[in-house]
Amino acid sequence: MSSPVVTRFAPSPTGYLHIGGARTALFNWLFARAQGGKFLLRIEDTDRERSTPEATAAILKGLDWLGLDHDGEAISQFARASRHADVARQLLHQGRAYKCFATQDEIETFREAARAEGRSTLYRSPWRDADPSTHPDLPYVIRIKAPQEGETVIVDQVQGNVTIRNDQLDDMVLLRGDGTPVYMLAVVVDDHDMGVTHVIRGDDHLNNAARQMMIYHAMGWSVPVWAHIPLIHGPDGKKLSKRHGALGVEEYQAMGYPAAGMRNYLTRLGWSHGDDEFFNDAQALAWFNLEGIGKSPARLDFKKLENICGQHIAATPDAALLHELMDFLAATGQPALPAHKKAMFFAAMPHLKERAKTFFELLDKAAFITADRPIQPEAKAAEQLNDVSRGILIELTPHLQNASWTRDDLEHVLNEFAQMQGMTFGKLAGPMRAAIAGRSATPSVFDMLLVLGREESLARLSDAAA
């Protein structure tokens, strides 16, 4: 019986969750959840200068917004340093590693001579097979004994079989002279101890796999399944950087993209299921597999992102969308909506969410709800409120006061009034939009009247007429 799937996301705390890291976390989360396995989180915080509680909190916040829940507590790599060192000493005791007393100056001298002579600069330590009785009483590092003949084959679920000649592998340092473990050792020990079965990460780590396999083999541990995914590039095909726009997940949240839309877009960025572009979480979990990941770098496309996010906003149930909108207001430091305006929002949501691609667009379409009396019309809308149109609004008010405030009755009253004035309803709608919303482009006049209610609507018309 095969062991249950265990994946992990292991970011370095840099102050934010990178969009590429978010996609890596998403792929790990999807694969683990789809297989009924576990998704673990490890914070690789060995760089003590950069690894602050605030930086770790930023990663957790980004994962929480994306809806990527992890199993168990987040693990600190730094806290496990003694375990990593113990493994290095175990390999030393077993003869699979050795003490190297070469100084940095000696190593650099070797490399300079090799470069000058056109030889490989791969350092071969003279201490590899030295008799322990010849060891000086000096500081040393612990190096693993790399295989020197044959080949190492990385069996990768995305890249295929990648073969590396063993004479290209150096005797990697496991433990530094000060007794601290190197990153390569820490990763392998942590993945083994956490029971990780599948390592899904960026293909910039592909060459690391061959070096890490040396440790797995030396310890007699099972090598995990590798899946190295291509990195995300900008629209110009170059490695994603600040010049392409937002890099951190929290920036995308602040721009008003819904989390479901981001999950959909990031899943599709480098992975495919036929021609499907828009899908929900249940479909993603049912379809996701490693075979669907492409070998070529994916390009970030903001138009596609907006299109998918717009489809998710339109498809989200009104109550859930309102809840997420409230979270967006809180996350971006905007004031919360009072209860009566939340009720208006909910009533208007079917009309607001169509064709809105972000929460900012949703709020913009709902400006007639968030605005307070007296409404201050924008310049273009103010042009609709001249003396003639104000007089028309004054005449209109009694007709609306007697309306039953249903859509059918409002349409009947307004169209009949427009005919009485010798105009089309379109001509009447302009000043009404300006009076009710302070804008020339708004949702339907009827929709706004129904959402605002009789009292508020008449009050706004009265303010404008005055």
C-alpha cells in the first residue's frame, strides 16, 4: 500500500508572499488535497537578519487570503538546526562524509589556478581520504563524499529524466566551520522528517535535486517524487520582476482581485486541463495532476487575470460576495459599511457584479449606495442639473410619491411622465442619475430607485431640485 501524499511549501520570509511562491504553494495544496493527503508549511528562516516575525506573518497572511490552509503547525527550519547537525555528524561517523581542513584561501588559490589552466574549478579536497591520524587541531567543515563515477538521474514529473554526470558533483559542505548546517542539508532532513513524499517547487531548484539526492542515498532514505515547475515570466518573456508590476500577493489583494479568481488564474498559469480557462475550486481539485504542468515558463497576463476574476465575481453568490467585499474594505483600510448600506449592497449585488472585474469596480458601480446626502455631482453629471431639469424633477416628485415602488409601477410612472414632458425616458434618466448618484454613468435608474427605497430616493431628488 502506497503512503499518503505529503507536500510542503517552504518559503523564505522576505517580507511578502511572492506571486511565484503563491503559485508553488497553490500547486502543492491542490495536489495534496486532490490526493487526500497533507499540505505542510515550513518557514526557511535560517537567515536571521531577514527572518523577522513580521516577514513570517506576511507569508501567513498571504496564504490565508488565498485560502490555502496547511495541516498542523508551521515548522521553523532554524529551530531544527541541531537535528540537521546531528545528521551531518552521523554521516561523518558512517564514513559517508569527512572533515575538510582546507581554508577559503586555499580553495580560492586552487580555483584561480584551475581557471588559468582552463581546468574545472570544481574543488576536490585532499582531505577526502586522509588518515584521521593526520588531522590537525584546526577548524574544519564536514563534506559529504559525492559519487565520482557514473551518473545521477533526476526522475522529474515535469521535466522528465534529467541526467547529471557524477564527476560534475562536488563534495558538498554539510556543516560549516562554526557548526551551522547548510541549506541543502537542512532541506533534505526537514523533508524526510516531515514525511514529504512529493517535492513540487520552482525549476530553479532542479540542479539542487542531484546534490540533495546524495544525502538521501547516504542516509538510506527514500527519495521524494520530484516535480520542478517553470518560473513565471513577465509579459515580455523575461523573469518576473518589479518592472512588470506587483510581485507580492498582498498587492493583488489590495488591487481588488477576488481570492477565487486568483486561485483560478494561478492554477491555469503553467497548468492546463484541456481548454478550460474558468473553473471553480471543486473542479480544480478534481482535475489537478502533475502531468498537466507544462515545461515552458508561464507569462503573467493582467488582462486574462481580470477576465477570470470578473467571471468569478459574477458567479459568486451574493451573500458570499458581500462578505468578501467587507473583508476587502478591512484589508485596504477603508471604513466598514453601516448595516443599512450593507442591506442596500446585498439588494443591488445582482446588478453590480455583472462585468465588474475587481472589488474597486464593484464599489465604483455602487457609488450611489456609498454616497451620503447631499449628493455632490461630478462635473459631467452636474451639467444635467440645469434650471429646466430641476423644474422637471420638482414636477416628477409627486408622481413618484404616489407610486407603489415596484419595478413595473416605477417604469410605468416614469415613462408616462416623460411622455407628458414631451421627451424620451432616456432624456429624463440623465438628470435623475445626476440627482440620485451624482454621476452620468450608473446602474439602471429603476434598479437604483428600488435599492435606495422611496424615502431616500425622493430625498435625493428633492435635494437636487432645490
